[in-house]
Amino acid sequence: MRFWENDTIAAISTPIGESGIGIVRISGPKALRIAQALFRDKKLNKKKIKEFSNYTVHYGFVVDPGSEEKIDEVILVLMKRPQTYTREDIIEFNCHGGVLSLRKVLETAINCGARMAEPGEFTKRAFLNGRIDLSQAEAVIDLIQAKTERSLSSSLAQLGGDLKKKITDLRHRLIRISAEIEAPMDFPDQDIKEICPEEVEEDISYILKEVNSLIETLDYGKILKEGINALIVGKANVGKSSLFNTLLRENRAIVTHLPGTTRDTIEELINIKGIAFKIIDTAGLKTPENVIEKISIKRMMKHLKGAKLILAVFDASVPLSSEDKEVIKEIKKGKNESKKVIVIENKTDLKEKIDRQKLFGLLNIKDCIRMSLKEKIGIEELEEKLARSAIEGLVIPENGVVINNIRQANQLNRAKQGLEHVLAGLKKKIAYDFLTIDLKDVLDSLGEITGDSISDEIVNDIFSRFCIGK
């Protein structure tokens, strides 16, 4: 028996604060006994919790077993093992959502034999008890933190076992190949047929192709999980804050006719076409008149240096100015293939005086978004452009299996290197017993994704990132 199997854990599983309902969750071999000690029916009578039907709810009270003093009016939810989240007996007390009542219920459960759960320990038990694999456990975090419909859908697919099935299939293929290679060496007197090198090469090439396909989804997966920063830049009074407010659909940034209203960066998260964008409004580029403006422009430059997506705003109602050219110069400084620039000409409701061809030439672009933020023109076109730019050039799989986790990607890259070594060894006709070493390393690498072969330290590190109660 593993050391934790005798422990019963308890935690508040809802955010701390005032709310309609708060949940205290208890899981482990003593869960029903602890519930028996705490729970009373509506007439304050003790009930035999073990005799309750599975997956039932019961109205009553949590009391202090010593004094029988009421602590809270609750709904008890009973889930008997093994068909539960942790594959252990689980009791959940749906309490009133006040901080004090929840803590008193939790403290009473701990006094009756439970211990405080560690971060992520309920999900960790689900993994250790074989209900989910490690990739599904990581998907639980992603599901909780999902910011858009796309990231939610991707997390649900992984939680449903899509990645697990893929990795398990590849591992089974590798195990079969290893067995076919080793059998003639292990049992030379059994007259087992030698494997065909061409068939092994074909099988390994297929597995390598599948591993590469998964690796290629990482950039898309990271955008689904983390979103993408979109930095708004331009000279002072060009309409950056108006653009920021328009995308947010609220007046978050102060807008006036005076140049230099924005003195610091303002950030907000929004959902556009299923993709999370952190929109960052910055100070306008101008000759600083005081120390505050110097600091704000310096911060803008720092953001600009590392930005992946830039919304460059220009005033279409005036000719290009020296400030505009300075903005262009700064954008082009760190420009690389991964940096995308969307050019916006604002104030197109006024008579246009901007030299568009010169602007296009300076930025080496072929088109722009023509907008009038005052008249609400061009907003949908910009949102479409933002969504396209965010995923342009990325691999979006048809089967829904997406890698969004650096740990998983690192193991896939390890597996890729091992498979490439095997293919190189086959071409050089290296002895099969040397190739099995690489195959074992590939198996271990893929096994670390699902948790079939992984150290306790890595498992503990992964679950330490969870919130307490999950």
C-alpha cells in the first residue's frame, strides 16, 4: 500500500470570498466516516451515510460532533468509489459561500480525521489511481484557465484522452518493434524469423512522422493557451486609446483631444474569433516634455522590442510627420519573420492627406486597414485581420490533438531525436541490440507525456501548479 492511500484529504474547492455556494470536498478511505460524524438531517438526527445510495444528495446540517452545535446548513453530495473523480469515496458539502462557515466546516472535517489537501492533490490521486493519465491531468489546469472557446475545446479534447490515445498507440507500435527485434536475440534456439530492416524503417518513419506532426502544433497550442499580445503604437493623439476602447467595447482608457493623454501602458484581455488577445495601449511617441513622458515612452519602446503583433496607427487626415517616421523606424528595428505588423489608417472620415504609397514603401507592406474610430468604420475588418494574423502560418490539426505544453513538447523532441538515431543506425546497418537502446529511450520519452514512465519529482512539480481543492 502506498503511503498516501490511508490518508483522507479535505479542502475548500471553490474560490474564497462571499458567494452563494461554497464547496468543501473530502476524499479518501475515511470520507464516509467523517461525513457520518459531521452530518445531521433536517431534524438534527444522525444518519448512516454508508447506507445512502450512490450519487445522491441530502439536505441537512454540518455540526460540531462534540457539542452538536450547528455550523452550517448544507447539501451533502455522496460519491462512492470507484466511479468518482479520485476513484476514492468522495463527500462534498455544498455550504453557504461565506469565508467563516466554509473554514469552520473544513476545520471540523480535519479534526475528525482528514488532513488538508495539497495543491492539486485530488487530481493527483485521480492520476495515481489510474483514472486519468498525466496529459489529461495537465488538461484540467488548461480547462480551468481557458480564456476562449477554442482553448476550452482543445482542453476538453485532451481531457477526453485524445493525446493519451495518440501517444499510447505510438508506444504500442514501438513495443511491438522492440519485441520483434529482441526475440531472435533472446531466443536463438527457437528459430524465430529475423525481422526485415525495411519494415522496421517503414514503421519507425511512420512514428517519426506522427511525432513531428504533434511537435508542429506547439505554436498554435501556445496561442490557444496563453493568447497573444497585440501592442498599439503610434504618435500622440492618433487614436490609439480610441482603438483600445473600441476593441474592448468599453471606455477603459481616457480619450481627449489633448496629445499625450496616455502616460502608461494599459492592458486588457479580450476574445476575438475564439483567440485571446492581450491588447496593450501605449503612450504616444512624441518629444517628451517632462520626466513622466520620458518614462512612458521608454516603457513603450521596451514593449515594442519584444512585441509579436503590432497595431501601428497613423492619422490619415494629415501628412506623415517626423513622429510617424520615428514610429516606423522603431517598428522596423527588431522586425523579424515572427513579428507581424497591422497598419491602421485612422480618421478616414476626414479629408485624407496621408501619402499612402510612401507609408507602404517605408513599412514594406501592400495594404492597411482604413478606419474611422469616430464613425465606427473598419472594426470588423480589423478583428478579422487580427484573428488571421494570430494563427497565420501555424499548423492547425484536423483531428484536434494539440500540444500546448512545453514539458510535453520537450519529451516529443527527445523522442524525435531517438527515432532519427534509429533510422540512421538502420541505414548504417548497426547491430540491433544498439538500436534497442534508442528505442527504449523513445519509449521512456513518450511515457513521460502520459505518466507511464516518470519520476516522482516531476509528478510533484506538475501538481504543485494546481490550486488547492482541485
